[in-house]
Amino acid sequence: MSGANLSGANLIGANLSGAILREANLSGAILREANLSVAILIKANLSVAILIKANLRGAILSGANLWIADLSGAEVENAIFINATAITPEQKQDLIRRGAIFGDTSNDRSKALV
């Protein structure tokens, strides 16, 4: 499904585990409680997508557009967000606290001020 246009799709609870959605358009898609574990979402457009309580464990979201995407309660342990765009610093820190990987020094707590 690389490059697929799923803009605005209702994918509530969908099992997309391991799906290859490279460069897919998922803008405005409703992915509430969807299983996207180990999915490949490289350079996917997830702007305004609803990912509330979605399982993104181990997913690769490198270069994904996450403008106004709702990741509330999403499981992001070991999800890779390297070069993902439109994430606020607050969202980034929240995702890191929940186990997301950004591949820069923001995950390195050894340099944290005490």
C-alpha cells in the first residue's frame, strides 16, 4: 500500500500491523485504536490524523508529517520518529517519555541537568 491515498479514511480498530505505508496519504484518517505495530510509515502524511490509543510500537515514522496529528494515549514504545515533521518540542518530549525514538540527543538522559 505504498503511496496509497487513504485521506480521511475511517480505519478505527483496523489491523495494519506490519503494513507498508511508505509515502501514503493518511491525512485526516481516523486510526483510533488501530494496530500499526511495526508498520512502515516512512514519509507518510499523517497530518490531522486521529491516532488516539493506536498501537505504534516498533513502527517506523521517519520523515512522516505529523502536523496536528492526535497521538493521545498512543503506544509508541520503540516507534522511530527520526526526521518526522511538525512535532512540537512538547509533543516530542512526551513521545520520548513514552518510549519513542528520535535518533538525536533528545533521547539521551545522561546529559540532563540535575
